[in-house]
Amino acid sequence: MIGPPVKGERWVALNGCCLPGFPHRTSLATFNGKLVNGQRFAIDWKQTNANGEFYTGDRTRNESYVDYGVPIYAVADGTITSLLDGLDPNPPGILPAADPVLGPKITVQTVDGNHIVQDIGGGAYAFYAHLEKGSLLVAPGAKVTKGQVIAKLGNTGNANASHMHFHLMNGPSVLGSDGLPYVIDRFSYAGQVAPQALIDADDYLSGQFLQNRLPTPQPRTDQLPPKICNTVRSPASSTSALPISPAAPSTARTNSTPKTERRVRSFTAAPWTPATSTITAPRVRDGGHPPRSDLRASTCGTQAT
């Protein structure tokens, strides 16, 4: 069980659990003679404004995106084992892996952008990716506490828009570890974003996506964000979003069904209020470890506190 990595309202959980065909679920690869998929339960968190839009104004500027530069929070107490900083932000709307000039420059070291790996104990490691250049507030060996700000959300590595890729894995190696299922301690489910709406969106994620938001968020505790789009609130003064599977509005913590991602899912966390809500849906290109696709997979929105 972990806390939310983001806080606030209207977060969409992109590319999350659990249907086949989405980027994270299908990122199985060979490493040192083994088949591994550290992204199996990963989520791409992305936030909208009150109108359900991912950006306001000039879509070619990262600063126009609602979530760009927002704080990223440690999901548990632990120790920072490794990180990467210094990579410049991508221009929105372009997936580096699909670009003839930028593609050849991507390496296994830079594909996830600026990132942090945190040992949270019990053989589990938290991975936070695509962070803003120069925003990392920790160093290898640093002890951090749950809810501590550790960086800012960015658009680095193989990604076509700002978002924060998050997953748990069973080792410190981003490429050589397998993904672990997890539950978030508390959030509010706020509805679902139709996967097709995100799939049909352009590479800037233009449009409005919260038409199906629930009038009243539904409290959730100790659950695995499913592939459906949800909105959640967590304990604090902001809200976070989590993804849930389209088949069921929520999944118990004992559910080990793997999350899948195709383009991107994200959620928002906010201070814990009586309820938290999340929305999930697909469509954002997330180029984490190969062969990640884009952020246009199913996405959801949530509020976490």
C-alpha cells in the first residue's frame, strides 16, 4: 500500500490497468536472459483544468500544460537509490522515438527522462519518470518520508506531452526488474474518460475529456487503480487521480490483475477530504522503457489528498 504520487483535482490515470494492448502492459522485454516487464502495473498521471483540457493557450509550450511543473510526492518512506537529472524538456506534440532526428539519440539511460528510483522496503522500489530538468530535490542515499516533495512533473525522455510515469518494481534496475501490483491508501473515484476519446485526440491531447465526471466523487481506500478512468482525493489539501479497470469501478487490494497502458493515464491527488475521485482514460505517448508507445492509451482522472 502506498500514498499518491501527485495531489490535486482532475488527474487522469493513463495507460494503466488492465486490458491488453496498452503500452505498459505490453512492454515485455528480455534482460540478462529473462523476460521482464517493470511497467506492467505502471500509470501515466496527467492533469486537466476545470474544463477537462490538458493545456490552456499555446499548445507548443510545456508551460501551457496544466500539470507541467507540479510537485511529485514520495509514495512511502524510503531511500533514494539512483536518479537522473539534466535532460532538457521535449517540445509538446512530438514523440522522440517516432522522430527521425530525435529517435536515434534515445538510449536505455535516457528513455525515461529525468527520473528517481526509491527503495521503499520489502523488496519494492518506486520509480518516478519524465521529471522536469533541475527539479529533483533528492540525491542517492537520501532518506525521504511519505508525502515529501521530491521533484516536479516534466516532459523529458520519450514522451510527447508532460506527465509523470509511475510504477513499483521488484528491484533497483529500471530495465531489469519486474513490475509489482500495489494499492493506494485513499482516493476518490470521479468517473471515466472514454479510451476512444483519447485515442482520437492529436499528439498535443487537444480537446475536453471530463464530460463523464461524476457529480459527487466516490471514496476509495486500499485499492488498485483499475484501467477505467477515475478521479481521487488523498489526505492533504489537494486531490489525485487513479486509474481503474473498465470492467469494474474499483479493485480490492488483493486483486493482482495487471494494469495495462497504451498511451497514457494519470491522476491527481489532493488533501484528504471526505472523498476522493479519479478518472481514467487513454491517450498520451509515454516513451519509457522500450517498447513504450504513446500517451493516447486509456486515461482516468482522480483527486488525491
